[in-house]
Amino acid sequence: MTIEDLDPNYLIPVKSFNMNSPEDLTPELLKEMLAQDVFVIKNFENAVNFNKAIFKPEHFIREHPKDIIDIITQDPEVVTFARTKNKKEHISLSEYLKYRDKEGIKDENGHIKFGVNVDIGDWEPQIDELVAKLPDELLFCSVKDSLQYVRKHILGMTKPQLYIKVKGSWTGGHEENLRYRAVNLNHGPESSQW
């Protein structure tokens, strides 16, 4: 089955909310947002003056060049929901960013490398920025997050993680662990299809 074969009547529309300032995120609006299965907040980073500079690769290379990250090799041309075999490897963050910046990133099979599960839980500036700008209802281990009581951190749930995508990288639709909510922030420089 391809995306073109899908009956759009079975797709659930995603509600989107637009922000112009931090005051737009009222308790009533947050309640409405959290009543949705999936929602998108447009213009969030501009409205809250989110510091995107500390999430740029230049910052990572300077501060965390030797951090080891997971790499998945993908076929960027896959347009179905069929599971494909992915080769996994581990390389340093600086090695991956050098790959990302080179011309012609596809290998001999037309595949690309996708940096996944980058543990940023101990990256102080990034954590401080997330804590300062995300409301408690959307913040990991906040007073309004029941996961604050787990005894061991869960990457991507009680500790944030980062994905570094090259053009053509994709993450398939999926439920989060234990059906908990997840917050995804696109730091660009290009837009991302959600």
C-alpha cells in the first residue's frame, strides 16, 4: 500500500494552534490542547523567544564533539507504512555532523544516515532553555508530569533527546512508550512534515 492508496476518510485531522506571545498559552488553551490526541503549536519558538542557537550543530560540535550517537541507515524513497530493515551503528556527534554537511550524502544504495536518540539530558544550556520556555503541562519531569516519580530516567520521556535529520530522513508514525505524550520541537533550519 502506498500513501496514495490511503483513504483520507480514515485520517484524523490534526488541530493546530497559533501563538503570538507567551500569554497566549492560557490554562484554558492548554486544557483544550491536551484534550487532543495530536496537536501542533505554530510559531511557538518565536512567541516564547526560544533560543534556537544552542540547538544548532555548530554549538554541538564545539560543546559535545565526542558524544556517541545512534545512526540509522534509511531509504529516503520509502513511501509506505511497510517496515524496512535499517542498519544501526554508533559514531561520534562530530563524525555525523561532518557527514551531514558533505555533498552527496546518499550511499551506493541510495540510502542516508539519520542521527537518532541523541541524549541531551545532561546538556545544561539546552535543558535550561526547555525548562524556561515549556509550560509545566508539556515539560518532562515537571510538577505536572507523573513520570517525575520514576526511579530511573527514560530517554526521550524523562530526559529529552535530539534527532538530527538530513533531507529525506523520516520517523514513522508510532505510539510513545506506555502511550505517554511527547513534545517534538523542530529547530530547522528547514521545515519538517509532521
